[in-house]
Amino acid sequence: ENPAQIGRGYVAITILDVNDNAPEFAMEYETTVCENAQPGQVIQKISAIDKDDPPNGHQFYFSLTPEAANNHNFTLQDNKGK
């Protein structure tokens, strides 16, 4: 090695988190409601996944459309991941 040909320096590298994957349902759901369903009966449980990191750190929120939210025949309950 020739000391005259050696150089040193500092390089700053910034790594950006890119959201490559949108959240999606954990599976494909097909829901059927029977005409004799009782008030308060659970019709469907749904969950979502996000393939981006962190694997266990995502919190999902579901909501009804404004039209459905005004219809008291259906409600949405958060089971806190249970």
C-alpha cells in the first residue's frame, strides 16, 4: 500500500421506511346472514394483515360506511385482537 493513495472519509446513509404493501384482509371473506339471525348475534369476524414491518406492531381500525353506521341493524365491535 502506498500511503499517498489512501483516503478516509465519513458517509452518512439514511434509510427510509417505504410502505411497500397496503393492509389487506387476512383471508377472503364471504358472509351470509340468515333471515332468523338474532339481535346481537356475531355474523362475521374479520382481521387484517400488513406485510410491512413491524410484524406484530400494526394496529388496524375498521369502520362502517356512513350509510351503514346510520342503520341500527348492524354494528361493528373491536375485539382488541382476540
